Amino acid sequence: MATEAAHGADMAEHAVEGGLSFHPMDQFMIKPLFGAGDVGMFTITNVTLWMFICILAIIGVMVLGTSRRAIIPSRSQSVAELAYGFIYKMVEDVTGKDGLKYFPYIMTLFMFIVFSNFLGLIPMSFTTTSHIAVTWVLALCVFLGVTILGFVKNGVHFLGLFWVTSAPLALRPILAVIEIISYFVRPVSHSIRLAGNVMAGHAVMKVFAGFAALAVVSPVSIVAITAIYGLEVLVAFIQAYVFTILTCVYLKDALHPAH
């Protein structure tokens, strides 16, 4: 009995010294698919794999799923038509008729984000949109695209976006500075919002999954995981929607910059 007690004490001491036996952030590690070593610019990683799977899934739903164009649509055709109509209406409502020519890009952006988010909910998968490097590129493309478009379409009149004509004249310079700062912060907030929400949800699920191994709290942990997983399904769609509608808002500013 004394020996078992000593062994138990040693195990407890080892657990305290070693810290957590699970690491919630390990699921976000980028690893090479072939071999080991450092990840270089052209290394094929788990991010590459899951981006490729995401593209294949989009092609499967949007191209193969609608190839028959049946009067009575299949499930995949129904999903594709709903997604198409949903984004088309969003672009039209926010940007007007002028923005519809940019619908293909916005649709592609939405489908990539929403499929990446949902694929990341599959156990043992990798969520590409949890990485700021991925979402930063998406946000930067939107930022540069709408800024260039704004100057091409409107010339120097695009700068009217920063001049609040409805405000008192004395306040306009101050508001102009605030507007300029907020404009250049757009890609930062645009990217961090998506990556942060996705990463936080997955990390919380991993924490509760680690506690599920303890018999005392296992039932509570399993219920919590189920609830959080259901919430993450909702977040996966909402974050794709928020990213897309903000893109439409920024596009509207580029097409109609008058404040």
C-alpha cells in the first residue's frame, strides 16, 4: 500500500511538473507532408493538402453537382443553387447593379471560406482559415482590389470617401484622419476576425476533449463538446458570411465613394 501511495505521489508530481498532457494549440501546427524538417516557401504541407481538398469539394458541389441541371434538383444541386442565389442577392443589395460584375470573385471567396471552415470541423482535419497567414492574404487581396478599383473608377474623387461632408467644417479634418486610419486598419480587422474566431472555437473544443479522459468530469465534458461543436457549425457559416458582406461593403465604397 505504501509503495502504491508513493507511486501515485510520483505520478502526481510528474503531472504537475509536465503541465498539461494535451496541447490545444498543437492542432494548428503547420507540418510538411513528406519527410521532416523546416517548412520552406515551396514545402507541401498540411495546409496545402486541405486547401486542395477544399478546392476539390467546391468543384464537386458547384460544377459536378450542377452538371445535370435537373428540373428536380439533387441535394448537391440544391446546395449550389442556394449558395449562388444567396451571394448574388447579397452583392446586389449591398453594392447595387454596378457590383454584379464582381460577383464571381465574391462568390469564390465565400465558397472557399465556408468550405474551409466546415472541412475544419471534421475530426483529425486541418482548418486553413485558423491561420492569420491565410486570412491575411484573403483580406489583403480584397483591400488592394477595392482600393485600386476605387481610383480607377473615380480618380481623385475616391478620396472623397475620407471627407465627411455632412459633418461641421471644423470637424472634417479630424474625421478625415480617423477615416484614413480606419480604412488602412480594414485588412487587419478583416483577417483577424475570421482567424481568431475559428481558432478560438477549435482550441476550446480541444480543451474540453482533453478533460473527457477524466472519468469524474467526462459526462460534463462530452456535453460541452457537443454544444460547442454545434456552435462552431454556426460560427463556420457566420464568419464566412461576415467576411463576404464586409467585402461587399468595401466594394460599394470603391464604386460609390461619396460620403
